Amino acid sequence: GISKETLFWIVLLAPFTGCRLEEIGALRPLNVRSEQGIWFIAIERDRAQVRAGQDREEKSLKSSNSDRDIPIH
């Protein structure tokens, strides 16, 4: 099953980010970043898989438009 801590973050992030539940569930700590002092959540394919040139995507996106950054307010 899903842990209470994981469920807490899914329920907290879903209404404020507009992310699909599957996207939130696939987030990893590396998806939370800061550039020029602006914190954001990066919704993207698994970078380790892309670098390795593997065909099998552990973390995939619904479409190319799904690759986006969501600011954290």
C-alpha cells in the first residue's frame, strides 16, 4: 500500500500544481530544484534513463507537452 507520508504529499500537491496523480506519484527529490532563486517542480522523464540511452522508461510522460516546470509558491 501507500504510506501515510506519501499520501499526505499527493493530497497537498495535487490541487496546487495541476499535476495528475501519476505525475505526483513519480516525483523524486531531484525533481524539486531552484534556478536563480526560484524553486520549482520539474515534471520530466527520468534523466538517469535518458542518459543511459535505455528504451524502457521507468518514469514516462503522457506527451511532450507534459515536460514542464511548476513554480512552488
